Amino acid sequence: MVSSVFPHFGEEPPLVGTHGSGTIFLTHCNLRCIFCQNSDISHQGRGDAVTSEQLADYMYSLQKRGCHNINFVTPTHYVPQIIAALPYAIDLGLHIPLVYNCGGYESLEVMALLDGIIDIYMPDVKFADKKVAEKYAHAPDYPEVIRKVVKEMHRQVGNLHINPEGIGERGLLIRHLIMPHGLAGTTELMHFIATEISPHSYVNVMSQYRPQYKASEFPELSRMITKKEFIDALHSTRGEGLYRGFPQV
């Protein structure tokens, strides 16, 4: 099921370039984050069923509009359908990079099968603590899973390679959403990325947390982050030796 298809200009600069990231928002999600900003799509299932040929047409139409990549948002539970559509899209002439834009809660077996197919992995590394992951995403094993998965993603594609025009062509691009009261475990996750993935990792430290969906039911999540929390997160990132992708405050 697909919710929307359009050139996205709100993604990271190496994906957006001058003509946008060719984004395909897929319906549903394998995580149950209670602060989801796209709950109408991920939780409530807003979208329409499409065939493999239709999905291929979407990909090729985005390429014809000048998009620099095909950006599958929340692809985890639709990997077979995406793979089934690719031969049709390639026959049409699809040749731009494929972006796997996910929550990081993946199967290592499936990741291995995607080796050589996905050009850019973009996981949102959410939580360092299993109790936090269980409380807010119903996934207590998330911290354990994400560490293994990001290592496998990096093994396949390496650090993000950006061409002279500023467009990402291949590699790992990591997202991390700062949460109120340090609940995401930013310092611990940045240490993991710097020491166990690569100090040259491209990391987008995101400040756009909003208390959406059911977040207001949890007092500790019922506000936006403060300026100090944002700056502290950037200092933690820079303190680990990371230097690519995040705002230089």
C-alpha cells in the first residue's frame, strides 16, 4: 500500500539536491512509536493498494521528473513487493539510486538479501535503552537489533559518498531524533556510531521532535525539546569525533 508519491525537498541535502528526493511513502510500519509524526499512515493505514507495475511506474515517473533517487519510506514490511517491482522499473529505464529509509528495526537475513540492491541506507537510530524502546515503541530488543543492522548496512555500502554536485550516490546516512530529557540516549548512540561504525559517518541529528499521536499521554514526552537539549546533543556528537551531516552550532 502506498500513501503518497512526490519529489521531497525536506530530506537531507545529499538526497534533495536541486530536484528533490523521489519519495514513495509506504503505508503501515513495523514499529509502534507512540510519538509517530505520520500516525495516519503508519498506524491508521492511510493509503491505496498498488500492483508491482504501478509501483514501478511511480519510480520511473519520479526519475523523469528529475529526482536524484527513489526514497522508500518505511520499506521494512514491503521488501518482497519492492523487489518484485524493480524488474519492471529497470525495464522502463530506472537507473537512479535506491534509498532504504527505515526505523532501523530490520531483519539481518533480509538485509543480507538486499546486498547489491540498495544504494543508500538511511536508518533512524532511535533508542539506546531497551526499557525506553519498549515503553515508547513496543520493541524492547530495538537497541540490540539496531547495532547489528547498522553494522551490516555499513558493511554493504560504506560511508556516504557524495559526488561533486553534492548528491549522495551510495553509502550509509544515519538519522537520530533528539527526544526530551535525553530519552533517546544520544550520547551513547553517537559513541556507538563513532567507535563501531565509522568516525566518518554522515549523521543527521534532528531537532523536530513534536508531541504527536499519543505522546501527550506521557508527561515526559508532552513537550518539544529545548534549545539546550539540542545544543547538548550536538556537543555529544562532535565530542565523539563525528563531523559530517549535523548542524555546526
